[in-house]
Amino acid sequence: MFAAFKWEAYFEAFPTILMAFTKTIGISLLALVLALILGVIFGLMSVSRSTVLRAINRVYVEMIQNVPLLLQVFVMYAVFPLIGIKLSTFLIGVIAIGIYHGAYISEVVRSGISSIPEGQFEAAKSQGFSYIQTMSLVILPQAISIIMPPLAVQAANLIKNTSIMALVAGGELMYATNSFANSTSYYGPAYVVAAILYFILCFPLSRLALHLEQNRGRRRVKRKEYYNPAMTEFDEDMKNAVAEEGVSTWESSSRG
Amino acid sequence: MGELFTWINIKFLLEGLVLTIFISAISILLSLVIGTVLALMRRSHNSILSAIATVYIEIFKNTPLLLWIMFIFFIVQLPPIPSAVAAFTVFTSASMGEIIRGGLAGVHRGQYEAMRSQGFSRIQGYWYIIQPQAMRNMVPALLSQAITTIKDTSFLWSAIAIQELMGRGMILMNQLNSTPQIFAIFGLVGLFYFIICFALSMGVRYYQKKYRLPGRVGL
């Protein structure tokens, strides 16, 4: 299965695989940009006071999150041309994956903003801040430490999800791997190297998520210590627990 | 449109739906078991066990599921449905393991001390004291993971030709040539997925509301 001649054949074809890998990176980056834009816009809509805006956000999030990404890709790939919209697979990847993860990121942004105490909004308002000033100068800088870790997890999920473009002949890493494997039947090297390449992209992001998460725990504890010199034994215990375990990313990391 | 939504076609799709649910359910149950084992290994004081669990989780957390479906189908060479179940189980176990580890870590360590001081054995203590509290943290995330698994089974037709819901939809679609009918088929398949996943996500929301701990923000 992993005989040397298979590896030789694989490394002869490796330049094509690398080209496909750059396509994976390209789709991922552009889709991430789109997802961030949509995520922030819809995240802000979800905490707005307007019922209409909140309703639009709910419909977007529920529609997108509860239908498989592959189905959304197929709609763009197979149905859109019938009504005269012809997109390249690269663009389909960017748009479909961007919209899909935009829904997840908007939930991340929403939970980040809603974790900021009401008093902060009131304080900003009482100081005469406009909505945009309140959000950009007061709320988002505080929410960012809560938003960042699950955001990094989402970025990693997004990269992994670009692999489904292989199923519509997307020409990215997974597709190139499949077509090499199917044409030569040297499956071993192809899938092992593809796994390594995906790992190289995703591992730093999930490490980053963990790092941000744990740092946030520490910073918060320090601040508490500063304001609260008379620490009880319970606080001490909490501090140790937080420092050791970090705060779990489970909710955000599991979705998508 | 009439000749599209015949009982034969609907039944054809529903059979696909049953297979989708069957594959997801078995994978989710198996990965809950393996995930629990991984979480306990990761928390254990034995550094070899925890290293194995960490490496396992990192590998599967950072590589795409589709790759593992192909890997198991072509390299391990199981038949299609067992390949699918194996790939989903191996992959989802890593996520489940992380969720369960997070849930256990969220239980205050005083509870573990209390459990020991009251003379509970390890198993009793974990079952009667830790598990109910950890559940409160974990259930929403576990349900979300289940939703993800159900959605991801849609890869199986294009990847290894298993006729689950998505596959059945594609088969029907290939027999059609009018645009409205193709729209309708995609809409119907999407609706089936939506109903199941939306019901589960309502479950997540309900659980979060019902079991929200006072004074906890964010969740």
C-alpha cells in the first residue's frame, strides 16, 4: 500500500497537488473574508433593537445552519446555471462556504456582544456615544477576547470544509488528491500527504484558539486580583482551576 | 409538478432519509462511547494515555472528514456503509472527546474533592456527582455535533455512492429536465434536512434556556 514506487509516482505528480493546495488556500482566504463580513453584519443585526433586523438574522442563520453545505454548493453548481447564473467552481466555493460560515460567525459575534454587561451600553449612551462609536470603541474591544477563540475554530472548520469542493470538481487539494488516487490507484501516499497538508493549515489555527482561550482566563483572573485584594480561598481555587484548564471552547468549537 | 411528487418518488426519498438517520445515529452513539474514553484518557494522570488521546484528537480535529471517508473506503477497503460508519465514528469521536473533556473540566474541582471525601468510588462518583453536572455543560454542544454529523452524511453519495437522502435526491434530479422540477427536488431534500436539524437546534436552545445557571453570562 505504501510501497516506494507509489511514493515516487506521487512525488512526480506533486507539483499539480501543490497547485491545487494553493487553490485550497485561495478559496479559504476569500471565503473567510466573506464570512467575516457577513458574520459581523448579521451578528450586529442579531443584537439590534429592530425586530425586523433580528428576524432577518434568524432566518439567515437557521436556513444556512440547518441545511448541509454540500446541498448549498450543489444548488449553485447545478441549479444556478439553469436560471442563467454561471459561476466558476472557485467562485462557488468562495460564495457558498463564505455564506455558510458567515452564519456560524454571526452566532459567535452575537454571543460575544451579548456577554458584555448591559451597563456598558448604558454607560456609552450616557456619555453621548453614537451607535457606531458605542460598538466600535466600547463594546467590540471588550467582546473581541470572547469572539476570537471560537473565530479561530471557525476558520479551521472553514478550511476543512473547502474539501467538499472536490465533489463538484473544484480543482482544490481534495480533488487533486482524489483524481491522482483514482487514476493510479496509489491511494496511500495521496491521502496521507493530503491529511498532512490540511493539518499544516488547521493545526496552527486550533492551537491559536486554545492559546487565546487560556490567555483570556489568565487576564481575567489577574484583573480580578487587582481589584479584589482580599481574595478568599474560593477565589484562589478558581484561579488555579482557570489557569490549569482554561475555559472550554466546547460550544463554539463543536459546531460547523 | 404533479408527476414529480408521486408517492413512489416521496417514498424513494424517505428511504434515503432513513439511511441518513441510520448512519448518523450509529455513528453518533459509537462516537459518544469512544469520545468518553478519549476524554477520560486525556484527563488521566498517565501521561502516555493522555498523549495518545491528545494526538488522536488533534489529528482528526485538523483534517477534513471527506478525506477519512475516502481513506477508509479505498485503503481499509470496507464495504460502503461500514466505511461510512467507521469514518464518521473515528472523526466525530475526536469532537465528542473535546466536548466531553470540556464538560468535565467545567465541573468545579471542589466537587471531585467532595466526592472523594464522602467515600464514593471513582465510578460511583463520576456517575452520580460529576456526570449530571457535566451534562448540563455538554448537552447543547453534543446536540450541535449531532446536527453537524447529520448534515455531513450528505457527502456520502458523491464520495462513495451510498444512497442516502442527498444521493436519492441527486438520482431523482438526473431524471428530470425542467428547471422548476429540479428546484422542487432540491427544495424538498433541503426541507427534509432542515426539519431534522432545526428540530435538534430547537432542542439545543430549549435545553440552554431550561438549564441556564444563574449568574452565567454568554451561553
